[in-house]
Amino acid sequence: MNRPVVVIGAGPYGLSTTAHLRARGIPVRTFGDPMASWRERMPAGMLLKSTPGASSIDAPQPGHALLDYCLAAGERRYETDWDLVPVETFARYGSWFQERLVPGLERVRVVSVDRGAAGSSGSSGSSGFAVKLDSGEEFAASAVVVATGLSGFAYLPPALAAVAGPVSHSSQHADLRGLAGREVVVVGAGQSALETAVLAAEAGAASVRVLARGRRAVGFGAPPDRQPRLRPESPFGRAWSLYALTYYADAYRYLPAAVRHALVRRVLGPLGAWWLRERFTASRIGVTQGRALLGASVRGAGTGGARVALRLDGGRVLEADHVIAATGYRADLAALDFLGHGIRAHLTLSGHGPAPMLRGRFESSVRGLFFTGLPAAASYGPVMRFVVGTEFASRRVGEGVERVVG
């Protein structure tokens, strides 16, 4: 086999997939900036919601877990469910993983992927792919794995997306000290929203308010010693649903589309970590919940004091110097602008949103094209939104790629 497999992305899923492909002896070229989202788009001081046991990038051989990194680097050991992992530690761990298992990573951007010249009609057959890089190089690949992580998938509610003013997504705030002295509203009710609000308050914001839209209410999970005892363990807590979604994700794609998409949004959905409750209370963060966001506008633009007015149902209006939408991420093929028309024309969507529908072993309807991580959540469930999902996904992607190129 002369043509390599291409992996696009160098976050946890891209690195884990590459390690598994190499362990199978499959030639692979991986492109991306290692752990870029974790290093550049997460706020300083952030702590991982997942426990240390659920924060390791899956590898085909032992010795590459988070604890192994801590031991090798001489850093503090994170072992129990009570240990809180800083995002900076996790980013360093990912870079350590890359240096050992993906040493040939190419920090070049893929600008185009399309079907090969021969046999390019329909989804049957495997003609390979034509790949172009921003370096100018063009080459043929036998298969492609899209593992771009969260890049390009930040979601802004329509009411905020239309505002040309001091509105941003939480992924745009690696340093919240720039909000010192300002009034801030954080939209959302999940861990990202609640932790962003706490970090903004601790960074010196004059006031911080969380807007939990619709029926969502601000809440926090139970600490490790208060988990239900008569339910099975999972990386996310003790619950039958969490256990099934983690270890039997293959069955998820057989559910009706509406059920799949509802579960992706609701299971492991808006809930703060148990350890954040005390800091949230101490920061005196205001909460407005049970209100729908109807619209937003900018007031005072051009006067040096622009503020955002959020119009809620019931006639209420919230104003702030800055609004942060901590509204998560949604997979959307439109954000994957490197995928050519020849591919998009034959991609089957998940039936309820612009995400690809995947078959067994994470292969799309275009033979030889695989998706892992967040774009796979519509087919394999919410576990694909978390690092622990690499354990389920990477081996199966490796099996699928081997079948195509073998």
C-alpha cells in the first residue's frame, strides 16, 4: 500500500486514532497543531469536569495514561475521583502523548479533501482521496479520518449570532482577566457556563450573572461519596443510562434519529461539577433561569460604552457590558470546509441535524471516510463528546480503516 491514511486533527481523538493505526502497521500522516483547543481556547485556571480515570487518551499499549505522564514528568499525581485535573496539566499530557506515539505529526493545514479521480461515483468502491495542504503539496490518500475536535463547532444561539457587539463564545476566552471591572452575563447552564462565570468573577468582573435559558435550572452534581450505590459505575457517575451509553455505544446508532439527538443534548447535559458549587456561591453570581432568550441588541454603540441588551420572555431585559455564550458545540458539516463537493454530495446525514450518519466502525456513507469525536456523537452517543470516548472509538476506527485499505 503506497497511499497513506490521513488523520485530520491532533487533539485527543486524532492522536489516539493515529496511535492505533500505527500499531496496526498502517502508514498514516496526521495533520494539526497538537492539543491546540486545550492550549488556546480553554480559560486559564479551568479544571476538567471528568475524573482522572476518565481523562486518559486511549493508546494501543499501556504506559500512556494521564497518571503515566504525571509520573514521567514528576508532576502531581491525579488518581482518585477527588483529584481535580487542571486544563494546563491535561494539555501538557496530550503533548507528551503526541511526542511518544505520534512523533511525525505534521503542523500543516489540510485545505481540501475530495474523491479520487477514478471510481468516484456513489458510495461504493474505494477510489481513494485527493488531499491538498496549505504548503502546496498534493497527494493521494487511501482513507481519511476526520478528527478535528471542537474546531469550528462553537454554537451561538441565533439571537446572539446576529449581534455585532460585545458578544463572544466561551471558547474565545483563554484569559478572562480582560473582563475585570465589567458587568458580564454568561448564557448557559452547563459546566462551561458555570465555571466561566466563576472564573470571570474571580478575575475581577464587576458583576456576573448566569442566564439559564428556557426550563434549564442551575444545578451541580453529587460528590464521589454521594453517588448511588446500587447502580453500575461509569466514567461519568453511577447510572444505568451512563453505563449503557459508555460501553454499548454501538447500539446507539440504531435508535430513531429524534431519540438519538435528544439523548446527545440531554444526557451528560447542563450540570455543574460537584466541586464548583462552593466557588459559585462564594462568587455571588446572579442567576436568571426559566426565561427564554428572544433577542439581543447593542445599546450605546459608537459612544465608547456599548452594552448588550438581552430581551427575555415576560418582558424582562438584561443588560451587560459583555455577553459570553457558553452554549456548547454542535457538529456541522458546513464548518468542515475542506471537504470537497464530491464528498458532500454523497454524505448521508444523521437525520436530525447537519452531522454525518456513520455506519459500523465510524465509517461514513463515503467509503474510506471516517469521523470520530464530536461529529460521531449523532451516531454513537454523548460519550463521543468526552476524552474517555477515545477508548471506544479509536480501536473501532482502526478496524474500519484496516478493512478499507487492507
